[in-house]
Amino acid sequence: MRSVPGAAARPSITLPPAPGSSAHTGPTSGASPAVTTSDVVVVDVAGAVARPGLYRLPSGARVDDAVMAAGGPAANADLEAVNLAAPVADGDRVFVPRQGEPGDPAGDTGTTTPQIVNLNSATTTQLDALPGVGPSLASAILEYRRQHGRFATIDELLQVPGVGPAKLAALRPHLRV
């Protein structure tokens, strides 16, 4: 990690989506809890930040916005492990590891809660991590999205070469639009 004398370190962030938990463990900012429009996303910010918790951010916010909403990175945050420019989506978990920490401990617990990926914002890496999706299919999904725009439904994935009914059925619990 690069350090600048007198400057606070910027932590790295990973973006596995938060499991469908409704538990609230931290502060919120922004709109009231009743607001559920596409103009606001709710993000769980955890790890090496000043105030971990749930935050309401404007649609189009980036990981950096989420970290700053949580009071900024802690002094021991490892920002090199996080893509601060990545966009966040509703339900995402932003985890900022501490220096020397492997990654999101929530992802290392062996839980059976499936990772949920948004088809309209997923990266190649996020898609590739899904069961039955390798680099080739992940690239095909992103190419389809580039050519046709946002997915309107999960069923639209059937239009992607390499995705049939059985593959779609296996992926459905892991996807959202």
C-alpha cells in the first residue's frame, strides 16, 4: 500500500452483495427508511471504516461515496484491495479490509446464502464467480448487455449464447435485475 505522510490511508473495498438480511447494525444517512425508489440505494458498509452500517446513497454512487458516507477509511484500512471507482447497487455490501486482512469475513464463513449478482452492474469477475459460469460465459453476458442495454428480466438471459433453461434455473437464485 502506498502511504502519504500526514494523509489518512484509503481502504480497499470489495463488493459482494449483502445477503437478504433485514438486520440493521449501524447508522443510516440520507433518505428515510420508507424511501424505496430507484433514485436511492441502500449499501452495507463494513470493515475498516469509521462508522460501519447501512447507508442510503444516491443511485449512481461509487464505492468511494459509500466509504465516505461511513466516515472514511480507518487508519489501518487497506485501500489497495478495493476498487473505489466501482459503482454500488442497492443491496451491495462494501467491505474495506484492514492491512493484512484477507477479505470480507462474511464471504469466508461457509454460509449457504447464495451470492446475489445484479445482471445490469455485474463485472466479469462477479459473473465468473457464479456456479456454472466461467470466463467465456461471463464475457458473453457482458457482451450481450453492451449490445442490447440493461436486462429487463432475468429470463432475458436466455438470449445469451450458452444459457439454456437448465443453466438459467441454476443461476436464477443468484441473480437480480
